[in-house]
Amino acid sequence: MWWNRRKGGAKSADAPPPEPAVQAEPVPSHRAAFILLGLAGAAVASFGLAAIADVFVWSFFALVLTICVYPLRAWLERHGVGRGLATLTVILAVVLLLGTFVFAFFFSFTQFLTLLPQYADELESWAAGVGSWLSGLGFGQAQIDEIVTWFDPGKVLDVIGGVVGSAAGFVTAAVILLTMLLLMAMDSSYARTLVAKIYPTRPVLATASVAYTIGVRRYMVVTTLLGIAQGLINWIALVLLQVPGAALWGVLAFLCSFIPNVGYFIAIIPPIVFAALVGGWPLVIAVIVVYGVINAVVQSVVQPRVVGNAVALSQSITFFSVLFWAVVLGPMGAILAIPLTLLVRMLLVDSNPNAGWMREALGDFDEAKKIMDAEDAASKARRRERKAARG
């Protein structure tokens, strides 16, 4: 119709200029097939790792420990110590570090074995109260019986025994771990030379490998130190609150600090149960508040500032990685979830020049934060201008 026609050459003076055309990136052929092949390869690799979990998890743990103590070797060699003596020193340092972890683990387990029977009657009485409460909520008797059995001391010990057995298989695990520690400590003497040789031809791979070791070392060292501090503070707080087994729960908090996001909830359950046995709901609420404040300060304030951008994984990726590696490799997979995920990212993303954009999608938000800060500043400036114009 005539009223819809535009007059030739008539353009609004206020019309915005046309946006420049965005050139679409060429889409490779068979893209969907490549994605499906990648997913299939990931599934096969996951099942393969699960099949050799007892070997892989302890070998990788040995690698992480070797990475953590490598600066000791570098320092000794810079000060003129021979490679043989430096290797021996690294082995002793790793064994000492490993022995500390093992002692903390066995201390927790033996203390729990002695503490649990002392409160068997209280646990049964508390379980009966929980059953009555659930019955009042409308739960069926079969469901109540299944839930209440988890408060049976014998059931609890059976579950813990199963977890300990699957996590350690001690003789085999000790042989694999100590052997790999010995061999990796000796092989680490060639690490710096190999990286220097690879760098001229594969600079991205060499840089990504060095960045991976730095990130893993910083994460593990900081997590260990903050875990010790968190365990000590929890222990002192539980002593003041007169919760049974305060030292045991402090050690448990230290061990669970290596499990991101999920470890806090694992560490808080036993103190809550024993607080309920001796002090009721007021003591339970006090334990929850104390643990919540300590966890919030350590993991949400202190740890991000100290670790910095060494990890650069989003919270959702971190949580998923804990669940994924726990399913594939068992309890040790949850403890090593961050180093394992960083290894996968290094192999697939950091060492690939064409995959740099994926790093931001996985959690490297530095550039995004700068853009958001600039947008927030511009938005505040516009609001101030509008407010000044109205005034």
C-alpha cells in the first residue's frame, strides 16, 4: 500500500548506522561426526581408566607428589649438589610427605574405631528418635528401617572398611606408589633439559606443561597448608564446644579439604552426629555455624587469593570433576580431581593454539571480569548522569 512505501532517498537522520557485517567462521565438514568421535573416545578412555584404577590412581598420586617437591631438587642443583644426592633428598622428602598423610589417615581410622563403640547406645536411641520423626512425616516403615540402619555402629564400620579397602588395597598400593615415587624422582632430573629441548619446536606444549606443574604445585601446597589451618581451627572450636573426638574431626577436616566443594559436607557430618548425641540441637547448630564460617573464610576468601589463576576452573566444572573422577577412580579420584582435570585441560586445551577460547569457557574469567567491571562502571556513570540531569 502507498502508506507503506518509502520515499526514495528519504532516511531518518536519527537512524543508527548499519552494523558491520560479521564474517562467519567456516564450519568444518563432518563437524558432528568429529564431536561424536571425541565423545566416544572420552567414554572409552574413562572406562579404560576405571579398569586400571588401582594402578593409575597411585601412579598419578606419585606424579603429583613428585611435582610438589621438585623445587627442592632445583634448589639443591642450583647450589652445586650432585644429581644423585638431589634425587635421594627428593625421595626422602616425598616419603616423609607421604608418611604424614598415611599417619593422619590411620590416626583418624583408629580413633574412630575406639570412639564409635563408646556411643553405641546413644546412637541407637538417636536412630529411634529419627525413625519416629520420619514416621510422623509419612515415610513408610521399609524406608525408615533402611535409613535407621545407617546409624548402626556395625553398619558404619562395614561401610568405612569397604571404603578403606577400595581406596588402599594396601600391599599393592604401597608397592606401586613407592616404586613410582622412586622412578619419578630419578626421572625428574631430566625434566628441565627436556622442556628446554622441546620449547624451540613446540613452544605452546612446553609452556603448557610448565604451567601445569606450577598450577598443580601451587594448588596442592596451598590446599595442604590451609587444610592444616582449617583442621586446627576446627579442632580448637570443637574442644571449646565439648564435642567428642575433636582431634579426630580436625584430622578429618584436613583430609577432606582436598575434595573441593564436597569435602566440607563430608567433614561436617560426624561432628554433627556426635554433637546431637551429647548436646542436642543447640550444639548441632553451633557446630554448623562454626564449620560454615571457617569453611567460608578459608575456601571462599583466603584460598582464591593465594592460589590465584593457577586453577582457573569454574565452580560447576570443579564440582562435576569431583563427581566424575570419584566414579571413575574411586575415593582417591575425588581427592585428585583438580590435578586430573588440569591434566586433561593441558592436553586438550592449553597445548592446542586453536583451543584457547575453551579455556575461558572452562573458568578462566579474567578477561570476562574486566569487561564486566567496565560495563558496571559505564552503567554507574550513566545512572549518575541521569540523576544529575533530573536534579
